[in-house]
Amino acid sequence: MSTDLGRAAQVRMPEAPIDERAAANIPGWAPLALGLASIAWGVDLRSSNNWLSAVLVVVGALLLIGLTPVAPGQARVVALFGRYTGTVRTTGLRWVNPFTLRRKVSTRVRNHETATLKVNDADGNPVEIAAVVVWQVEDTANAVYSVDDFVQFVGIQAETAVRHIATSYPYDARTEGRISLRQHADEITARLSAEIGARVALAGISVVESRITRLSYAPEIAQVMLRRQQADAIVAARQRLVQGAVGMVRQALDSLSEEGIVDLDEERKAVMVSNLLVVLCSEQATQPVVNTGTLYQ
């Protein structure tokens, strides 16, 4: 079973073009103080030395432009003239090259719930299925540069994986040893998590967990399939009842024979078996008949 799951979870996706690395950055409090001091000094020198005043103001402005606040659960992807230079994950006020472009990327854990999808299962029966995916950005560089919109990418790939899972397995297993959507929740969710993880790995996304939140037959066949499930349950209950009754009859005959209470011939054993099976397997209470004569009358 696990081999089938692993083989089915293989998804071919392109290689990630770039890997995350740390960007050059320093604490921002010193550049903040120097920038404010430089601007203040330049303003004071404006009347006596315009050239030096302009230089000081520009230097102070550059120092302030390079300040980058990084909140917990966030990262800044830094690029210089279109070239990725690294990612700042250290929280607090940081300072980077003021000529770089800094894009904010959330690294918090997020939820994505798919819409209720109507698909045909492996047996061709229409079912409605939905799932929730818990995911997180693991590689910010791939999240920004490998796909256009990684949030939309996760949503589309999650729905694709849910559809593929729903069409790969039947809603109910009619044969023993066959994986079904309803009866093997753990195997199906493991398969779903593995496939979604393989699909979104290109974008630097890590799947924490996935769960099926809705699973049912489509309304047009729900009543028919419900009657079929009820019939299967009745048949299974009858089989269990007959097995138990046969065991009780065998035990009764063995006890009578071992203790020597009564010696029954084959014909009387058959009658006793028939009567006991009627009593044990009947849906309604049976009416006893008391024999006041001999065993054979």
C-alpha cells in the first residue's frame, strides 16, 4: 500500500532557478543616527557652504533610505538592479544597500481552503470534495522569482492535487485491500500532502499539513448510493449474524456430546441445528413449542 502511495505521489516539476541566501546587512540604529545628524549638519551649513550642505543632505538621505524594518514572521528579499543579492530574515531595524529593491515576504504559516470540487472518483461516481492546506514559505528567493504569484500558485496546485486524488481512488472500497477516499483517511491525506508538497516545492513552499474537509457523493446520486451503503451494511450484518449463530450451534452440539446429556442421531442433530438457526437468525421473536412426549414424538 505504501509503495503504491509513494509511486503515485511522483510529480514532475522544473528545477528551482535560485536558492535563498543571506543578504549583507547591519543593524540600523547607527545608520539612523548618522543619517539624522548628517541632514541636520547639512541644513546648518546651507547658508555658508551650499556644496558641502548638499553632499551632507544626500548622504544622510541615503543612510535613511537604506533602513529596512523586519518584523517577526517576515523577510525582505533584496535585489540590486534586477539581480538577487540575498534575503534579510533578522528581525528589527536593519540597514542594507540603499540602491536595492526590498520586497516583503511573509514567512508565517498560512491556510488555504479549496473550493468544493465536483469530480468523478475512480469508479466514475461524481463526488464533492474539498481540502484545507497548511503551508509556509521556506525559500523566499524561489517564492519571489520562480513563480509570478506564489499565493495563487499554491491555491491552483492544491486544487489540482485534490482533483487528482479524487479521481485516483474510489469513494468506497468494494473489495478488500483497496484504498478508498472514505475508509482510508490517513493514507489519503498522506498522499495528498505528498503530492501538494511536490507541486509547490518549486516556489519554495513547505506543506505543513493537509486535510480533507468535505467528502460526499454528488446530490444527484447521493440517495442511490445511500441505499447501496445500507444494503451493504445489511448484508454484512447478516453474514456476521449467521457466522455467530453457526458458532453457537456448534458449541451447543459439542457440549451435549461431551457431557453425555443426550445422544442424538444425525437426523435429530439436523433438526436441532435447523431450529437453533431459525431462533438465532430470525428478525422476530419465535414462538416456542414444548414437547411433552418423548424425543421422537
